[in-house]
Amino acid sequence: MRVTRKLSDRTIKVLKPAARPFKAADGEGLYIEVTPAGGKLWRLKYRFGGKEKRLSFGPWPDITVEAARAKATEARALLRDGIDPARDQRQGAGKSMAELATAWADKQAWAPSTEKRERHLLALWTPKLGNVPARTLAPADIRPVVLGIAAEGRGENARRALAQIGRVLRYAVAEGEAERDVAADIGDLLPAVQSEKYATVTKPAEIAELMKAIHTYGGDPSTVYCLRILPHVFTRPGELRNARWPEFDLDGPDPLWRIPGERMKMRRKNPGEHLVPLSTQVAGLLRKLRTITGDNAHGLLFPGLVAGKPISDATLGQALRRLGYGPDRIVPHGFRAMASTALNEQGHAPDLIELQLAHRDSSVRAIYNRSTRLPERRQMMQSWSDYLDALRTGANVVPFRRSAGTA
């Protein structure tokens, strides 16, 4: 039977990208896939072992119409001999996804908690995609792996795994081991996961009860002091738990904590250090703690049971549960939301609160606005500590409010 060919250099050249990838058929399963970015990639659809599969031959015009048809003819010959052309194609096709994923991961400057999460994600998809060369990986390979993770009830992990596959592929492109990030073609495969708000307390009476409870907690000094300091400093629990004594200036007139950029969650967008002005209450607690943990070999403020490791987030959560605050009432991360809500209600400048929370955006305004506004932040942090102390002791609470002229 004579096959009518549909594609030529002229017809391929005039194909325009659309919002989603689309196909232009040549015949006998061979087609051009046009990506939203404008790429025009040769693919061959075929069936092997009862399953529909695809081969990638490369981009047009690097792979000409004649060359793509010749490759398709070779693949069909293998099929007639009972050989999967994809397996044959992948022999010697370049570095595998597992090799590239390992090289990519080794180049990252992850915080310990981030590395644990990223390594976990790698373990979810590399067993199934690791042997596939990046150059021949297709969306059809990725789709069942990601959907399989989601089907196990791990929708957020599925989204993160897909994003990680994309990052590895972009690394492969930079290394000359792939043509492009094919994971981008299935970016809308998974529905958006609604993020859950961290449990917290926001009413003054509730905050007062919580602060009184924390003040009564006894036990290991690392846990006691971390739990007392955390409500005052606005940081993420991991940033406080991993703090080192060299980061603190407690002896000057304006105590300050300088968190290195590599330990910040948004370190790639905001590579600089994050400044935390310390109230007199926090500075006092830290000076007392320094007499207890200030000489440990690793410089940790809150050393845990394992040498060289700080206490864990679970340790803080367990301490809160012992005080009667389960995860439905407040979690360690919830102290940030507590401070943000209360300070906004008290009239503090939203920009100032966001700056102290290290919620910096990537807008043009943010890029050019490099002011740390440290004096205003110091005043706000002291006001917040005074407010918490007043609630705890039952004193009259008159929270600081910004003046009308403060931006």
C-alpha cells in the first residue's frame, strides 16, 4: 500500500506554536510535535507488547524530513524482528536520568532539611526513569510515573517530583545531554494542591494562655530556650534550630542575629543574609543560654541528642503537645502567622512585617529596594516582645502602633 506523505520542509516551516503542544502527521506513526516554545520535534508512535510507545528522533531542521523517515523505517524493521526500538535506541544514547540527577543533586547547596526532601523526591521517580537517557525521554515516559505517585494519595509529592524532573532535564540541556525540558509539556497534568494554613492562635487571650504555658515548660535546656525564643523572632523553626553562636552579636548596643543566606528558605532569590534585630528579652535569654551551650564543639545554640545536630522540629512539636497544644491548635511554624496577624491588626507597616518574615518578592520594586529598614524593624521587634511579655504577665497591654507618617 502506497503511503501518502504529508510533511515537507515548507509545511513544517509554517507550523506556528500554540498554547499546548500539537502534532502534524507524516504517516505510519511518524509526526512532528510542535511545542509551545516553538520547538518542532520528530516523534514515532508505535505499539510494542500491547502498549503504545513513542520514539524521539530529534528536532527539525537538524533532523531532516528524509532522515526522520529513514529512522522510522529502521524502527519498523526492529519491530518486525520483535525488538523494541526504544530499547535499541537508548543504547549509547547519552547519560541516563539517574546519572544526571546524581550530578545535579551534588551541585546543589541545600539546607539539611531541603536536601532530605529533595533526596526523597529523587527516590520516588528515579527507579522508573533512571535508566532512560535524558536525550530520549518523552512526556509519555514521565506521565505514568507522576500519575502513579498522585494515585497513592501524594499529590503534592507528585507535583514536586514533576518539577524536579524538569530541573534535572534543564541541567541535562546545559550539559548537552538533552534537547529541551520535555517535562514542561505536561505541566498541567496535575491539579493544583491547595496549601494548608499552619495552625496557630491569634486572639490576645489565646496568645496570653500560650505564652504562660511556654514559660512553665521545663526539661532539656535546648528545647526550653528554643521554645521561649521562637515566638519572638519571626523566623522559620529550622532557621532558629540550626542557629550557630558566631551568627550573633549580643554584646553591642543593638543585639543582632545575622542568618547566612545559605540557610534561608528563599536563598536562591535572596542570596544575602537575613537580619533579625533582637529585643532585650531575646538577647537576655540568649546570654543565659550561652552559659549553657556556648562552648559546644559545633557552635550550635540548641544541640540535640545526636552529636553535631540540633534539636528537631518534632522535638518542638512534642514540647507543645506536652503543654496541651496539639497540631490542631498550633505548630512550631505557626508562630510566624501569629506574629504577622497580630502585628497587622496593631497597625504596623505590612512591608515591614513582610521584610522581617523574609517574604521578599521578585518584582522590579523589590530588586531596587535594598533598604533593610533596620531601625524600624528593631522598634517593631521590641514592641512585639513587650506585647508578648505583657500578655504573659497580665499587665496592661498597649501595643505599639505606627504613626500615620510611617510607610
